[in-house]
Amino acid sequence: MDMMYEVMFFILGTVMGSFFHVVATRLSNDESIISPGSHCPKCNHYLKWYENIPIFSYLFLKGRCRNCHSKIPLSYLVVEIVTGLLYAAIYHSFKFSFELGIALVFVSALITVIVSDIEYMIILDEVLIFSTLVLALMYLFGKGIDVLAYHIYSGVGAFLSMYAIKWLGDKAFHKESLGGGDIKLMFLFGMVLGLPMAIVTIFLATFIAFPVALLILFSDKENIIPFGPFLSMAAILVMVSKLGLDDVLTFLVK
């Protein structure tokens, strides 16, 4: 039975992953996510239903528009597969529970953040605000006002911690060390993961980003590395694995 549910969540994830990619792309370009419908950005060919099936349509069309044969970004396929796998993993970790809903909203927001920050160097306020409001309502009606207040306090603490890191970084490097979106993203982390684990994600994200930073450093390219995707990957890892502060402390003292 669990296997069946995991497959169902994988399928749901592929559908939602396709949607999140559209949301990230359109909002980053100040376009409506409602109208027009799914279409090729090169020739404006409106997609038929069979051209809009996650994963299969990309493979069937060989990664090209059926009308003008322009390339469809590989990121669509990657996001669909990754989101499907994450949705299945989230179900595997939380089963049908309150935490399952929280994790799905949280990871969905972060998938959108990863796409927009990698492709457009933007962490969308609309995504952060919407997901924060949804999570706040879930905590309020699912756990009560006291639990909601705790999560908001944790979010504020994570936000202020990241702001302090940015201030120190700006002073040390004499230039902007972190974007405003990274700081606002930390409120969401604190709200869902709690203040201690939100801070852990900063160090984990730095560890994940380090090889990429070295690669760019030795390539003599002056590329700016968006930190939001690494923060998001670290937060997703913490959420899906249900990593807690006790686990981190145990690992450190060994």
C-alpha cells in the first residue's frame, strides 16, 4: 500500500513540478501564471493535452517544440523528476499526517525558489509571502495560536540571524555578501524548521556550495553564485530526512 501511495505522490509531484517551473518563469518575467495557457515561448504554439504530460511529453517530443522545433529547456524535465521524487520521499517520511502537509507546502515553495534563483537570480516575494500565509493558516487551525506564535518567533529569529551574517559579510568583504531574498527566505526556514535547524541549514548550504564556488574560482569567471538554491537544497535535506538538532550535536561530538 505504501508503494502505491509513493507512486501516486511521485505522479502528483511531476505535475506540480511542471507548474512550479511555469510559476517561477512567468513571475520572474512579470507575466501572469493564469493566462495565456501553456505555450511555446518561441512560436506561441498552444500545447495540446498530450504535449503537456510531465516527463513523457518531453521525451516523446525529444525536447523540442512540435511546431517550431525549438529546444525545450532541460530544466523542465529535471524539475518534474526531482519534484516527483521529493513528493514520494516526503510521503515516505511523514505518511498521512499534519507534518506531511507542512512539508509539501515548504518543499513546493523551495522548488520554485531554486528555479527562479538559478535562472533569473530572483527569489520571488510572491512565493515567500503565499507559502508563509498558507503555513501560518495550517499552524493556526491545525495546532492553535500558541504553536503559530512559536513558529513566527522562530522565523523572526532566523531572519535576524541571517541579517546579522549579511551585515558582517558586507563589512568583511566591503560589498554585498548576500541578497535580500536569502534573508527573507530564512524567515520561512525558521518558521518550518525552527531556529536552531534554520541556522544549521546555513552551514550545510555553505558546505554544499563550496565545491561550486571553487570550480568558478579556478575557472577565472566572474560569475555570481546564487545562494538561495543551496539554502533551499539544505533545507529540503533537513526536512525530508527529519534531521534534528540532537542528530547534529551527536554527529559533532563523535
